[in-house]
Amino acid sequence: MACQGPMKMGYHGVLRLILPLVLLFLFLYMSITKLPGVYLHECIQDGKPCSQIQNDVIEEVKVEPSTSFKLDPSDVQLLEDVLKNCKQHEFQIGRMVEAFRFCVTEKKDILLEEYLTAWRQLIKFMDALGAVFTFISSEAMTKVNILQGYLNGEHGKHYRTVTSMVKYELENEVVNFKELPPNHVPSGCRTLLRLHRALKFLEVFLYNLGMSVGRDKTSEMCADAYRKTLSHHHSWLIRQVAEVAFLALPPLEDMYKVVCVSHHKEAKIVLLTTVDDIVKVYNITQEVYTEHGMLDLP
């Protein structure tokens, strides 16, 4: 009878054990084979950039989740309590919401320093969900560090906002519209575009969590967000690993603990308010990139 113990672990328990090994195998495989041009936030199909798919995605993601979420007066205090008192975890959703709000200037531009601060909290959120998000959070951290390097560099004053960065890099021919040269540090515009695409994925995922009434599986909500957004920019191999990885996401109750809520009503208030702030930042960035024809930078 003693040998029955491991059998009681359950499907999700087994997945959580093997998932880190699967992800490790993926990164080792990619490193050994040196697959050309396979970036997590880049669209590759049959070894070539699939610009047509990128154009399709641009049209698709124009359909925003319901935004401008309106709080009832009785809910305002609940929201403030959650955002201020969620300090028991490394990830603090209140800090993230505050950073996204401070991103937006009166002239409807995005402050890059605050944008990166918000992203650091998003990375902590992904890390809190376990190894399942490693393949995204590690890449996001790399992009954040690249942009921080530009901010701290000798031309840092030109990287204060998204608009000033775009203007500076275009005027100085820093942006390459054809391909990224080998062993070349990506431009700030290209780097931000990859974070911009990932932000859409997290926005839709958080929206799905907020709209769930408690019966939906987190793996299905995450997979739905992924298929609508980031999957179009990933290689076939990454997409297959991602679909498997999402199966190991913790249940909804554990997700609630990560964002410091205990039930659906609290989750809806906190998460949809968060999504509303993310959407505002995303839309401004989208407009800037659309205006300069930079939504499909290689």
C-alpha cells in the first residue's frame, strides 16, 4: 500500500515537477542548435519573418477588453485597502498599478522610467506563478535591462519618454527596419516593441482572471490570452512548450492570493482596475508606433 503515495500526487502535481525540466530542455535545445532569429517576441514562420501574420495581429489586438472600469463608491475603499496592504509578497499589485498610472503624462506620452518600474512588478507577478512563466519573464527582464541601459547612458535624456526615444532613434538612424544585425544591441524602439506585445498578453490574461466567476481554469484563461496575442510572434517550438506549460498554472484560488484578494468580487475590482491602467499605457504606445510605421520592426 505504501507504493500508492506517488500515485496520489495528481495531474497538476506531476506537471509542476516535470515543467522545469521541460523548460530547461527547451532553452538548452535552442542554445545548442542556435536557431537563427528566434526571439520570444518575434514572428517566425518556416525560418522567415512572417510580416503578414504581424499585420493580422495588429488588426486583431485593436479589439480591446472592456476598459474604463467603473467602481461603485462602496468598492473604492476595498480597492484602496488591497493596493496599500498587499505587502506580504515580493509582488505588490499596488506598486504596479501606481507605476502604470505615473507612466502617463498630461500630454499623453509614456515615461520610460515608470514604465520599466511597472514591468519589474509584472515580472515579479509572473515569477510568483512559478516556472510556468519563466520563458516570458526571463526575456522581459532582458528587455527591461536593455532599456534601462539606454536610460542610464550618455544619450539618456533622449529616452525619457516613448515619443522622445522614437524621435531620437529615427533621426539618428538607430532603428533598423529590415533586420537586426548579428551581435548588435537592439534599438530602444525594437526592445520596447517586444515588451509592448507581451504587455498585451498580460493585459488580456488579467482581464480573463478578473471576469472569471470562479469556474474557469486558469490554464484555459491564460492559453486564450496567449493565442490571441504572443503566440503569433513565437516560433512553433515555443508555442508548443507554452501550451503545455500553461497546464501547470496554479488554481484560481492561488492566483487570488498572489494579487491579495480572497474571492471573485475583490478580484474583479482589483484586476479590472489594473487592466484599465494597463490599457491606457498600451494604447498610447500603440498610437506612437502606428504613427511611425514601427509595429512590425524585425
